[in-house]
Amino acid sequence: MLPKTADVVIIGSGAMGLSTAYHLALNGYSNIVVLERDSYPGGHSTSRCAGGFRHQFATEINILLSKLSNEMFLRYRDEMDCKAVLNSCGYMFVLTGNDNVEAFKSAMTIQHRLGIETQWITVEDIREKIPRVSLEDVVAATYYQMDGLIDVGNVMNAHISAVNRLGIKLLVDTSVLDIGVRNGRIDHVITSKGNISTPIVVNAAGARSAQICRMMQIDLPVKPVQQQLFVTSELPWVSEDFPVVIFPAEGIGFHKEGKGLLSGLHKPEVENESLNLSVDTDWEMVHCEKLIERIPSIEDSKIISSWAGFYEMTPDLHPIIGRMPWIEGLFCITGFSGHGFMHSPACGLLVSEEIIYGKAKTLDITSLRIERFHNAGEKTTEFYKI
């Protein structure tokens, strides 16, 4: 049943929304409502992501978010009885002449300064770790053994159990139709099942977050971009420690999934407001051709499952976290550009701190505020697309 009042209404039940709810509840908030328009938690991003986890970023803030999230995922094992401890199979960016090699070297310098011992490895070392992959045009790779994969389903199930245990109301099949603002403050949320009076709204709607902000005449620079994944049939040569592999210039990546490989090919960043989850079969054919170019022997395998989901893209590929300065009581946690699930523990904590204390305490999130897009010439951080 839809409650008439709430201390906090969180829009979106993906990893960000549930993490925020969880950390607010741990700090004394007792009347929290999480709204999900679909019939299941997880939305169009979390429930459809590949589960990659990495510290290999080119900006300090993303690396710090990874370090904090890694610590928190480990604590979830005891806090939530969550079995999804990081599978450290390694994470490898394989570079060709089409990549900006110097940018990856610069990123490694930042990573090393922050205690992430990324390696620069040769073609011979690459071939040993990923046999059967064509490396004729490869010059080197960056590799970090402590990166890898986390089971998304385990984390989501643990979060949902924790939400129920803490008395948080998670309501599916409940669409947000409008948000009422009175005298510059959040006043209520209008849903498909009725109204909720509340002083605080957290926009964790992922691919739909810009639509939510438009209800309040706010231009949120987040666009939904469809992506697709598929899993192959059994490949006997894929070892248990096969790493997550990314070819940045080509936008293709793959890692071990079951007895085969899970693969994705980055689709062009065409905004898709319809949020259609149908698989684009034409793009899947392009994807197959690209994967066969990299792994010729995979041509004889089959696709055993495929699905589509959404990235929530910002212009600088970094999230928008924190309070919206134009409306009191409005907070955003969105725009993760494909990095959301891995950073959800840290970012849920940071937004909860901002709500509770007026400022995030564990990390400085100044560089991730919405103002960087609205204050021309006042960007606080120069971001790189890695």
C-alpha cells in the first residue's frame, strides 16, 4: 500500500537507489519509500549490467570511488550476508595503435599514486593470459589483478533483503507522474497509485533521471543510451582466471561467464528516450563480426542468451551526485555512464551523508556536482574518457 507521507522518497530501485536507502536507514531514517515503475527491482541498468569492477580509471575521484566501494563490498559479506565478494580475475585494457597510449600511461601514474599497482604488460604476457585472441595490432595492455567481477544478482538480493529487514518500503509497478514543489522546496510526489507527501526526493532513476528532473523544469545532462550483451555457448579454452578484457578503441569487451564468454560492443551514443529493451539484431550481427575478428575460433560457437539495457551518459562520463541547488530537498545520484553498479556502495553512502549532514563526509564529491555543467568555465576537474 502506498503511504501518504515519507521522510525520503527515492525514485529508482537500481543499485544506487537501494544503496542510498540502505545507508539512510542505518543512520536513523525510518520512513523511506523506494519507487520502481517496473515490476521488478533493478531497473533498466543494474538488472542488466555485466558486473565488472575496476580501479583502472583516469581520474582521482573515480579511483577513490572504486577503492571505497571495494572496501564496502567486502563489508557487505557480514553486514548483509552477501556472497558477492570480488572475483579478482583481473581486468585488462588491450591497446592498439588506435588508442591514446599516453593517456593510459598517465592514468597509470594516477593509479599508482593512489596505491593501485596497475601493470604495463607486453604482447607476450597478454597472449599468455588470453589465448585464442588475435593480437597482431596490439602494442601493450594495462592490467590489474585485483580488478574483476562481482555477482550483480547476489548484491541485489542482499540489498532487497536488507531493505525489507530495515522496514524500507520498496514499491514496484509504481510510476512517478509528477513532483510537487512549493516555495522552492520539495513538497510531494505524484505516482500512478496516489500522492506521497515528502520533504526529500532522491532521483536515482538512472536512464530515466533526466525525465524526472524535467518534471521540475531542471535540465539534467544525462541521456539514456542502449547497450547490448550476449553470452556464448561453452568454450573449453576459457580458463577459470580468464580476465575481463576491453579493447578501448574498438569498444568491445568480454569475460568468462559460465562455461563461455559474455561480450558487449559499445553502441553509438544515440539518445533513446523510449527505453526500448528489445535486442537490436542488426547491431548484434555487427557485434558478432567484431568478436570473430578478435577471436576467430569463436565463429563456431552459439549465442545462448542476449539482452539489452541502458547506460545513463553524461558529457564527461562522470556521475552527478548530490543536492540540486535550485530546489531544496532534491538530490541526484545518476549519470554513471556504465560505472554505476561498481560504485553503488560508495555513492549511496555519500548521498546519504549529504542528506543527513548537509555534506558528504567520507569523500569530497565537489567535482561531481551538477554545477560543473551549469557554471560555464568553472569546471572543477578535467575528465578523461577512460
